[in-house]
Amino acid sequence: MLPDSAAVRARWARVQENLRAEGADAMIVVKPQNTFYLSGYTPMIYSHPILVVLPAEGDPVFVLHALRAHSSRQTSLITDIRPYGRWAKEIGPDHWWEVLVGVLRERGLAAGRIGIEGEFLPYAYHQRFTEVLPEASFTDTGAALMRARYVKDAAELESLRVASAIADAGMDAALEAMAGRRSEVEVSAAAMRAMQHKWSTDHPDRLTMDFGNLEGGVFNALWAYSLVGDRVPMNSAPPTTRRPVDGEIQWTVIWTAVDGMHSENERSVAFGKLNAERQAAFEALLAIREETAPYLRPGLTCAEVYEAAREAYHRHGYGDYLPGRIGHGLGLGPHEQPSLGPNDDLVLAPGMTLTFEPNLRIPSFGGLQHSDSLVITEDGYEFLTHTRRDLIQV
């Protein structure tokens, strides 16, 4: 569900606390996921720049094109909306930076220490900031905002549960199509048809949207693709007419987004009898998952979870195939921080949402991987996706 006013104000407070800790007077936010996080509003098509000015103290201001003024006033939980440009009778200054400068001067922040999203902010934006705000200094506070996003609130978790239920429906259809030895394209299409049906039948009031950029938006984000055999190591590739044969393994990936919140469900399926190498690899991977999962609990770092997996890979004879990570954060991004990898010392806490995806990529036959979405709980974790996790054989 979309957040209410209390939820969004709590988000502002978390980010503002982090900004004050870093000595920033305000933050200019332009990344679509982050403007949505702070406002609960998406224009769907991001063809004009959208900015949130979040002071370290006080309420934020929304700067957006006049085209979006009406829709933002209907749904945004930031009520101070300042349009630029012209659309019908809605008229503002010609450029977004004129509005931005006016807001910062009004708040007494034009010469302040201003936070920006260092990993995301386009160079042209940064150049414009320094040009129109010559007395300000700029600092990267992207991590300050991301830390506020780590632990999901009730609205985010509820949307993620719906996204996971839709993903499960898609995987059920994919498994049925694979049992019929359908092609990569046919498996992918069957999954997406099932997800569209689940959405329109059970959750028609939800937004199955994702975040675009200055060239467009994503109105429907119920996606799937499937790869067979030696195509699995391509990892992210369009499906083809390739069909499986006995002894091969097919990997299907499903990503869904509901109200901006992403879920992931991935499964590998064996066709007929596997040879000894592939059978042993599949069984080992399931054992690695089983032995690592207990480390998904509050108080341990991402690196400690990865270390448990590393030991399991070596224990089962697959240390040479250890992946760079065995999971990642989920939320407004399908692959957001943190990373269940060797260099991430973030301590897991209740409410964090992640994927769990130990995998094997073996050149002689391709690879295999089950991936689930989960939430860290008070004493461990809860899977949000529920497709069977055994050695699936058709």
C-alpha cells in the first residue's frame, strides 16, 4: 500500500537525523526511488526533473514541472509543491533551478552545506547546482538517505508481500510450462500472463509500477525471463526459442514491483535424469543454502553471512565457484544495498528485506540458482516467496 502521512513523516525524520549527524543543512533529492520514498508520489513518466528539497529541520518542498502539479497535489504527502514551466493555466518559473534557488533562499540555506546523491546525481545537475548556488558547499549524503531506507516500514512490507505473492503465481505458471518442455520465451510469457491475472484479479487497486528516468517510465513491472543450459551464465539476457533437453537445467527469474516495492523469485529446474556432475552440484547448492540460512538473523553482519556461505562452499567442494555475493537488498530498488558479500559490514536488523541466492555457475553445463525474497525478523528471518525449494525435476 502507499504510505500515509505518519509513515512519510517518520521517513523524513530518519533522513533528517542522518543529515544532522553528517553536518548537512539540507539535501537536494533527485533519484526517482528517493523522491517517491519521501513523498509517496510518482509521476510515472520522469520526462521532467523532479526534486525534493529536504532541510535538516522542517518540512520538505517538492519541485516539479507544471505538468505534474495537478496529480502531485492529489497524492503527494509533501504538501508544499512548487511547479516550474507551463502547462495550461499552471504557470511557474521557466526552469527548475530558479525554483530551487528560491526555496533555499527562503529557508536561509542558499549558503549552507547541501547534501546530494553522489552515486546518482548527473554531472549536469551538479554543475547547475554550483552555478546557481555559488555560496553553498556540497557533500555526498546519499548514504544518509539509504540508511533510512534499510529497515522497511509497515506500508513497504505490506506492498512487498503482495509483490511476492504475485511472483509466486508467476513461478507456479513457469514450472508448469517447463514441465511441458516449453521454450525460454514461452516459459517467460506464461509467467507474465499468470502475474497479470493475479494482479488484475486479486490486487487491482495496487500500482505495479517501477521507476523510470528522463526518457520514460515503467507502468507495469511484472517481469520474467528464462534461460536454458549453457545460456544460464549469461545471467541477464532476453529469452529465446531455445528449448531444454533431458539432462539440462533451466533457470527462471521473476521480478515484480508493487507500489514501488520489489520482490524476486528465481528457480532452477532439472529436466529428466541429470548426470553425476549436475546432480552433485544441485544437491550441494541446496545443502549450502540450508547451512547458510541460519546466519540470516539480527546482530550478524552481511559479511558474516557471506563467510558462513564461503565455508559451506568449500566444505562441499565448490570453493572455486564461490560467487561475489549470495544476496542483496530489496525495496524501492530490485538490487539495492546492502550486499550479502565479503566487504559489507552492515549489521542485519529486523525489518531489513533481502534476497537469499547462493548459486553456482559452472562452465561445463551452465549453472543453477534458487533465489527467495525475505525479511529479517526479531529472531531470524521469514521467507516472503514460497515456491518449493528442493531439487525440482520435471
